[in-house]
Amino acid sequence: MSHVRSYSNTGIDSIPEGHVPVQFHGIFKAISESAPIKTTQDSLLMVHDYTGLPWWLIIVLTTIIMRTTVTLPLSFYQLYILAKLENLRSEMNEIVKELKKEVNYGTYKYNWSKKYAKQLYNRSVKKQWNKLIVRENCHPVKASLLVLVQIPLWISFSMSIRNLCYMLPKQDASAYTTYQQFTTDGFLWISNLTVADPFILPIAMGLFNLAIIEISHMSRVKEMTKWQRYLTNFFRLVAIGMIPIAMSVPSCLSLYWATSSAFGLLQNLILLSPKLRRFAKVPITTSEQPHPYLGLRNKIAAKCRFERKTEAPPKK
């Protein structure tokens, strides 16, 4: 049975001054009122009106549905592209060895200069690599598709939920009705979704994000490069830095962020499964662990084990 929205006769001017929403300005106002945000916002309203579920459950369910139907398949596709590229690099290594032999032979027989030989070698390597990419249809740019979709999706949902919570972009009777629903459609310790949760959801979100980073780090077979270590530390700082931000926004937003991060953690664990990788047609690579969960458990246990080192007694 669909849920019919009721419009309050109370005017927007009757809202207590402390609850008047903070308006966006400049580029943030333009984004907040853009077509993608409006579409996402209208979709959330439609789901709420059709199901009649409380807003906290609408936020959780729509997050799970969008992550399951959009980002999870794209994550497997990213793995598919990266696996093909990894296997091509092994094939390319053999081609590079042959090219080096040919260039050395040409330099010796035709007396090529070092500059010309280097240019010829670089062009040949690039040409052969492009041939392999075309053959396997796995251009590296395709591996960025997940990020190009996931970030705008996260921004759209965040902006849309904020708009609904703050009666934006148009403060009319319908928007005020939604605002009233947000004040009563909470759960457990959060009865009002328009106020901030200063502890549980932000801390949970931060822990989920840190767990995602650590799992990605511990799942690597090869040792990280210096640049990768810097990047990992940067993401750790971002995950920690998001906690105070989540503490200061309405709890409906921190609920969305925590739900999305929890799903991201589950998604990263799912992506480790060799059986699911084969089901998604992801090629086997040399860096893939045959028993990833066992290896992850051993690494976590080794990291969390605090054994007191005792010095051997001196020999008499």
C-alpha cells in the first residue's frame, strides 16, 4: 500500500529560529540545485511515499541497493581490467626482452646512435603495449570507471539527504512536511535525524573506513612502493579526518556515510573470494592468493598479537 504524503498547514515562517536551515552559497548552491541532485532527491521521496517506511530505513535500504546494483558490479569490472593488465605485463616482459635484443643488434650492425636506438626502442615498446591493450580490450582508463561513478554517486546522495533534511532548494509546505518526518523518523538512540550524532555513527564510519584501508593493505602480495605507502597514510588521515566532520552534520548524513562505509568493508571482503572472481570472469593472476581469507586472518592475528619478548638468561 502506498503512503500518501500529508501537507502541513503550518507555514515555513513558523519554524523555530534555531531550526532554520543553513543555506548553500556559490558553487555549492549550484550543485545542490543541479539536475542530478534533484533526480536523486525526488527518487528518495518517491521510495518513501511508496513504501511508507521511516526515513532512517529508507536511507539504509537505498544505500545498500545502490551499492549492490552499481558499485559492486563496477568493482568486479575493475578487478577484471586490472587482472588482464597484470597478465599482459607478464607477456610484455618477454616482448621487451626481444625488443632489447633487436635494438642492440641494430645498434651493433647499423651503427645507430644511442639517442636514435632509445627512441626506436621506446616507440616499439609503446606500439607493442597498445597492440596488447587493443587485443584484450582492457585500456587502463576503464579501471577508473568505479571511481568516476562512485564519487558523484556519494556526493549526489549526500547532497540530496542534506536538502531533504534542510528543506532545500525550495522551502514550501511539502519540504516542511519532509522536515517534520526527519525529526520523528529516527531509530534507537537517534530519534531526530536532523540533529548530529556526536559519537556512535561517526566513530563507526571511521572504523569501517580504516578497516577498508587496512584490508586493502594486508591483501597485497607485493611490497608497496614508497608512493603507495604515502597514499595509504594519506587515506588513513582522511578516514580519521572525516570523523569530526560526521560529528557536526545531521545524523541522517552520518547514517548514510556509515552505511556506505559498512557496505564498502563488506564489498572489499567479497572481492577477495576466488570463487566469486571466477564467477565474475576475473582472470587468475600471479598476485591472487589461493586462500585470501586465511592469509588475511593470519596477518591480522600477527598484527594484533602482543607477545612480550623475554631475554634469554645469561649462561653461567
